[in-house]
Amino acid sequence: MEKDNLDSLRQQIRGVTAEIMQKIQERMDLARQIGDVKNKMNIDVKDEKVEQEVRLAVMKQAGELGMDKDFALRLLSILLSESEAVQARGRKSAAPKQTHLGIFQKARQLEESGKKMIHLEVGEPDYPAPESVGNALSDAFRSKKYHYTETAGIPQLRNAIAQIAGVGRDEVIVTPGGRFAVFSAIAGLIKPGQEIITIEPAWPAYRECAEFIGAKTRVLRTTFESQWTPDLSELESLVNEGTKMIAINYPNNPTGKTVDRKTLSAIVSIAQKHDLYLLSDEVYSEYAFGQFHGVLGFGYEKSIVVSSFSKTYAMTGFRIGHAIASPDIIKKMTKVQAVGVTSVAEPIQHAAMAALSEDASANVRLVEKRLKFVCSKLDQMGLKFVKPTGAMYVYPQLPFGEDMPIVESLLERGLAIAPGSGFGDSYSGFVRISACRPEDELARGLEILSSVLRAA
Ligand code: PLP
């Protein structure tokens, strides 16, 4: 009897699934036709207003049907992404976008073929990691501290980080670099189809992580004219029922912008009001040339603060960073880390422990001085830029043309800089110059930039 019932239900569910598939195929055909019309009319594939109307209609229907709204939105998000992909397929493909890392790879290839390059494209300090870090690393080897550790990090290091931050140990996770902290926060907290808001120009990893797990990114664009200040009412207008996280980064890569406490407080309030996670990437917190304002001070329980040893202590290749969040969030991030890497290498955790007692202020002063030097040279060249108040970069506006042809001809002349469009689609009129090299090298690089711009 029960068996017959089960068979009949299974038969019905197969039928409903087939109907859904049929309807999805019909939807895709319609999307293709819409794409053709848009192409003829020469209008963008993406239309946020229409998307929002569809979203509201689906929410209403889900309410009437008694369907879980989150689930309905996730399904819709998958359908919208597929429509977009189908419509974009008919378009002439744009030139593939290059990030600063792509240019770095190209510069490396040129070096292999014997060309001399000046590297102003990556944010990698040229000064050494502290001596004590090297000593701790060899001590760890001698005392055989090279085993698997707790996934969230060795207790000593978590305790030390917790003590500095004024939080509990269960609010800390040690990660293989700030990048993996960003990844495990997004992968651990966001489901496919849900949405993340980023503020561009931005380090591309937030968008890349979101896309990797099948989430969607909504972008708040900031402008040179408004000194890269986020428009907070616009930020709030981007929030919809599918939004789960806002990702921010101050001091900012690539603009060098920092925000005041009032702006940060308003961003925290928007996250709080809409019950969103707030991912605050603060890997450049030490490189704030005025007072630094971080998200931790607001005590918002859905915030995740990402930090790194890479920039502060020149430890990029050690691959170690950390995040601070509520114990519940840390548990979710730890699950991702357990699946992906087991733990950060034990000797590296001991090395990081040593770094924590070092004073990084000389590094910070050096970068600040170099940035001033770059700014004065750019001023002499008549280039416009917003003066950086933090991080390691200047993001000048090109006087004409697009970033990629200029970046390519600079590469041929032996200078690598990052194209502005690697930090957001709207920024091909900018380039990013990293101040991580000595002044004489910066001067030679900027002389190449100046001569290429003059010759163009
Ligand atoms: N966050 C930002 C804004 C960065 O610019 C970078 C590196 O350039 C990172 C995070 C990653 O740093 P890590 O080396 O700790 O992964």
C-alpha cells in the first residue's frame, strides 16, 4: 500500500520536473529572442530595472504560494544569470579583461625572454620580512613543529590575535592569506544565487569568489569626480531580498581611499538594517596615513574583518592572514577551510606569531614617502588623481584613450602597471601604480609612462 503510494508520488514528481524543464526551455528561447531584439536596438543585455520588477513579482508569487522566499530568489537568480548568458552569447565578445595579476604574468614572461622590467603592477612590498620571522621559522623546523594543526589555527596564535583585537579566541580564524579569508567567508556564508554588493573600483577577488560559488555581484560604482566616496543612498538602493552581504575595503586597493568614521558607521547601519553580512577587508589597515577606522569597533555581529601579514610585515609568500567574526561565522568559515586546506602550515603560523611583536611603522612610513614621490611626479606630468590616504597605490586618470593599449605599450618599453579596468568595468580610463619599489625605480618607471603618454 505504502509502496504503491510512493510509486505514484514518484511518478507525479517526474511529471512535474519534466514540465519545469519544458518551461525553462521556453524561457530560454524567449531570452534568446529578447537578446536578438536588444542587439538590433543596440542596447545593453543587462537591465537592472526589469530584473527588479521580475524579482518583486516572484517574491509576491512566492508569498501567495507559501513558498520559501529565499529559495524562490535563488531559483530566479539562476534563471536570470542564464538569460543574461544566452543574450550575451549573440554579442561580439569584448576583449578579455586583464587584471594586475595577468599583467604580472606577462611581465614575467618578458623577463624570461631577457627583457628588463620595472614592476609597478603588484602590491608586493620589496622590503624584507622581519628577522624574527625567519628565526621563528627555523626554530619551528628544529623543534619539529611541522604538523597538521587545528583548522582555525594554533591556539597561541589565535589567542595572540584575539588579545590584540580585544575579542575571544573563538572569534578568530587563521587563514592562508587574506584572500582565503575572503573566499571562506563568501563560500561559507553565501549560497548560489544570492547576492553580494561590492564597491568599485575594487580588488577583483570579491567578485571572483562570488562568481566561483554561483552568487551574484551587484556593484556600487564610485567616481573620480566624487573622490571615490560611496553614495550611501545608492548603496542602500542596491539591496534587495536576495542580498546577503556587502563587501568593503578601506584603505582601498586600487584608489588608496580611506573613509571617515561617519561613513563607515552609515555602511554598518545599512548592513544592520537589512540584516546583511558586512565583509570588511582591512588588509591595509596599518597603511592608513591618518587615523584608521575599522568595522570591529562597531560591534556588529554579522561583520567579518579580514587582515593579513602580507602587507604589514612583507610576508606575501608566507600565505598567512586572519579573520575576526562571531563564533558562529568563524565555525562556518572553518568548515570551508577544513575542506580546502586542512590548516595553515604550522611553521608559518609560528613565524606569524613572531611577526605580531614587530613594529611595522617603518614600512608604513616608507610606503607613504614613496606614494608622495609618485604623486609629485604624476603632478608634474599633469595627470589627475585622488591623493591616496592609505594603502600602497595611486590610481591616476589617463589623459586620453583606454588602459589596455597603453599598458601593452608600456610593457614593451619595460614597465608593468595595472590596467584600471581590472578593478571594475567602468574604469578603463585609469591605471594603478603600486609604490612598492625604491624611488629611483619609481622615477624610471614614471619616466617611461610619461614618454609613452607624450608619444601617443
Ligand atoms: N585584500 C586586498 C584588498 C588586497 O589588495 C590583497 C592583495 O593584494 C589581499 C586582500 C590579499 O592578501 P593576501 O596576500 O593576504 O592573500
